[in-house]
Amino acid sequence: MPHFANPLLRNIVTRNPLDNIKRKQCLQYLKTLKTLQYDGFKTVYFGETEIAESLVTGKDFSDGSFMQTPTWCIVHAGGSQGWVPWKYRMFLRDELCVKQEESLFSEFCDMARKTYGKCAIVVKERRQQGKMKPEEDKEPEAQIHAPSVINLTSLVCCPKVAKSCGHELLSLPSLCNYLNPLDSAWSSLKWFIISNRKEFCLQYIDSVYSYQYILLSNLIGKGIKRINPSKWKTLVNKVRRWENYYLAGATRADV
């Protein structure tokens, strides 16, 4: 007769060695954020996403080669009250590299100050090679504090620029990306593009849509508007539930 293992053993989950580091990083970030919120700072999430040509057209023109196809970069910010009332930017990737929009973050900080007052601006730093795994011999606090600059994929955010407008700049720990509602907003925007791109074509023949001419700016603008304050509130509340989960766990550990 076959011998079955103790049923309790089925529920044993092997913990990843990074779990403890992840928890400490998230807690340090959340404690800093909550302190700023208690001091009257409004939380806004600033970031960017990439829109590839294949996402817009539904066709991959690279033919399996390594040839790069056009990619657009969208820069925007949002929070519990919805998208920040700032004119978002959309750049062609190569254009952005040439233009080097160094004043973009400064412009955003100035607008946020006029609209909300002092803000805790949360950004997600670009993950760099060689920094994929946190170093266990370093204190988590040292890894969370914002460095002299924070590099996104295309832009540079400077803590000094934020401070000059009365803000604080926080870098979201790389292992805690789900604490950023902006990622979910970008996913919703991309799903809108996929589902509605044919409605923004200039022409179609015999029910076959031509993607040679697509009103890209209108498509992006409509998709962003569809993520209204109500949807933003839902996204932010989801993040808050995760925040409360970590903070409650820390409280139990201190008891």
C-alpha cells in the first residue's frame, strides 16, 4: 500500500533568500512615505512607459531580425485624485535621446507645487545590470535613500530639483514594483490601444484596416482619459492594501 507524506508537508513553501531583504526594503520605503504623508506631503507617482510600433499596429515589421522598430516614450504622473493636471509628454525614443529633456522633471515639480503644494514624488528607478540582486551585506536603508540622481529609462530625476520646489523624491525599491499604481495604469493604457487601434485608422478597404496612417496622438490621449479618477482611486486603494499588509506584519513582529 502506497505511503503518503504528511498532508501538512504539502503546505510548506520554500522561502526565497531575497524575501527578507525585500521586506526590509519595503518597510523602510513605507515608513519614509508614511512620515512624509503625516507631514502633509501629497503622494504622486511619476514615471514613463514605452509604446512599441508593434503594439500600435499589431504587426511586427522586424521580420525576426535585430532591427529596431520605432518606440514611443510616454511620461506622466498620477495619484489618488487621478492623473496629475500636467500635459503629459510623448516622445519618439530616438528623438528623446537627441533632445535630452533635462528640464522636463523641473517643469513637472514646479507644476506639482502650484497644484498640490509639497509632494512625495515616487519614481521607479531603471534596473541596471549588476544591480539585479541586492547586496545582503548592506543595510536596506542605504539602498532606499535617493542618490544624487535617479535614472528612469529615458529621463533623469534629481532630488535637489524636487527639494527646490518643496518636494521629496523617493525611489521605489526594485523588489516592490506592485506598490506603484502607475504600472497598472500603463497596463490599462496598452490594453486600450490594442482593443481600439482600428478606430483610429484613417482608412479601411473592404473591412481590412490599413495601419499605414494611425492617429497615434489621439489614440494615446483617449486611452489616458479612460483611466479616470475613479479607476485611479481603485488602483491606489489596491496599493494601500499592500502597504497595510507590510506595516501590519511589521507591527506583529515588534510585539
